[in-house]
Amino acid sequence: MTLDAPGARAISADMTFEERYGGGRALVFGGSGGIGGALVDRLNRCMAVETLSRSHNGLDVTVEESVANWAGKLTPGYSVIFDATGALEIDGYAPEKSIAAIEPEGMAAQFALNALGPALLLKHFVPLLAEDGPVLFASLSARVGSIGDNKIGGWISYRAAKAALNQVMHTAAIEIGRKRKEAVVVALHPGTVESDLTRKYLARHKSVTPAEAAENLVTVMGRLTPEQTGGFFDWAGERVEW
């Protein structure tokens, strides 16, 4: 099948991801991880995909100099930019079971990677989105970042960092939407995915493989329209409360 340039399409809620973005260019951050790697494989079916990660390229999303340096090396014109960075445990700090377990260094590390990192990616890479046609900037969040959905407590630093990420994405979407009427900027919850990040916790939740998660995310991204920009959606396309 021959795919036209993304800019040639009118936006419709019933379009597939391939119809909306196929034939364009995609950039995936965290492409060496479980979800990121699976997403790269899935996007490669319909787009030209580039990846950046700490392990493969030395990108440190918590250091602005590193982010800005890589942004300056790449050619603008991406139809899709996907942030699959993030971690549940950082430098040996595991999710807290109580407020008494909070460690300042561990909480600071959570905010640096899971909130500041995506904010810096938005700052430096949004200018690299294609100037014409539908464009998408998505970042992986987590349902535990939902304040309204929190019924059991715990995991304070990770929850707070993901809640901050959701606010960053929502605020950025408002700003970007003023200039880019065809832009979709969203936070996405992939479900519980079988990866290094979740291995210790899989017994507690129903899980999916990275490939299944990637397929779900692509399906959701294809259905989202500019009217839904700034939202927080799960793997099935359902809106998650803030």
C-alpha cells in the first residue's frame, strides 16, 4: 500500500494510525526499553523511526544540556514524537509503602526522570514536529499518577512524579494547541506491561506483553483527535481522571 504524506489528510475520528500518520517520521525516546522497543517495532511498519535512549545514545533526559544537544542534531519534520522514558525504581529506591519511608533523594530522582525529563523533551523537541498536517506528542504516564483514582495510597514519590507529568503534558497541550490546531499532546497509560520496570509487581495485576501494549497504544493514538489534546488516556482509549 502506498502511503501519502500526513499533511495531505483531513482529520477524522475514525481514522487509523496508519491513515493519520503513516508515511511520516517518528522519534521514540527510550527505545531501548521494553515498551519503547516494542513501539519502535510497531511504528516501523508504517513510518521511518528514529530512537534515542540513555543506553544506546547517551541521552540523559534529566540534563538539559544533553537534551538540547540531541535536539540540535536532528532534522525537523516528525509527525510523531513518543516519550517512553521513565522508571519505577531509581538508584535502588523502591516505591514507598508509607509516608515514613520517603527518602528525599529518591523522591527527587523520581521527579527528575518522570516529570522534569518529559518537560525538557517537550521544550526542545516540540519545535522539531512537522509544520503541516496532524502531529502527535505522547508521553507514557501511569494510572497511579491519577489523584482521583488513588484509593489505597503508597508509592508516593512515583505517584507524585507521574501526577506532575500529567500536569506538564496538559499545560503544554494548551500552549501548543494555540499555534498547532492539528496537534495532539497526550499522556498515555499502557496498562501493566511485562518489563524490567514491573517484574516485581506482575503477580498483583493483569499484564500484557510489550508487543501487545505497543499495539494498544498505536490504536489509541490513531483515534485521538485535536479535540482530545491535553488528555490522559489508558490503553483502551478511555479517559483517566486526573
